[in-house]
Amino acid sequence: MQLDQRDLDILRVLSTEGRITKAALAERIGLSPTPCWDRLKKLEQAGLIEGYGARINLKKLAPHVTVFVAAEIADHTAASFRAFETAMQRYDEVTACWALGGGFDYLLQIVTSDIDAYQRLIDEMLDARIGLSRYFTYIVTKPVKGACAPPLDILLKQE
């Protein structure tokens, strides 16, 4: 899909203001509502917009701990990687998981109520024989910068 400046403007606005009304979005990018809505639908259908969601302040919601886990799997076959990745989908506490090139195989972001709950989860993963062989735990002590809008201008080399 070829993107023009208006498409990029839609993506830029939505990446920081997901709840903006269609009318406000259209006004913001300089289009009437119908063409803006058509562009938005095309961006969604092309998979450029994967979804919409709220950033929840967990600190105000409930006690919790965020843990990053550098994980290694025992067997480096395609089937083992697929099995581990499939297993990650079953754990709601795993809020993000990335496959890595280099030293570790995966980086997991885990959110649980406390350290004991985290350790029970890791024990469950080890018992489930999903391929996890070694793991290294990094406890988040404070958030410094959270999920942000992607740097579209940098990625697309635009000023």
C-alpha cells in the first residue's frame, strides 16, 4: 500500500490520540469526514492499524510487579521455537514477548500481583515443559518511559 502524507498524518494522530472522533481527525488532517473515514478503513484493512486500546495506570488500579525475563530455550529447532511461542499465548501474565537475536532467545514482559505470583508462574512454565531451560529475572523498580507512539518521521526519514 502506498502511503501519502495524509495517511501518515492519520497514523501519527491516532498513535497518540486513539479516541479522537472521526470528525476531529478529519479536521486535524485537513479532509472532510467521508474521505478521512475511507482512508482510515483502508489503513485498518491493510493491517497498518492493528487495534485501539487504553493505557491503564496499573499503579492506581492494584498492587503489582512488572518483571522482564531473558529466557533461553533448551532446543534450538524451528519446532521448539514454535512450541515456546504458542505456549506464551496461554499465559495472561505475559503481556509481551519478543524473539531476540544474540545471547538470549526471548525477552518476556510479565505483570503479576507480587514476586511470589511471578515465581509460581515461572515454576508452572518449567513444569509445563515448554522448552524453557534458563531464565534471568529483572524486576522493574520504576517506569521511566512507557509505550509511546512510534517515531514515524524517523522511520520514514521525514522532517
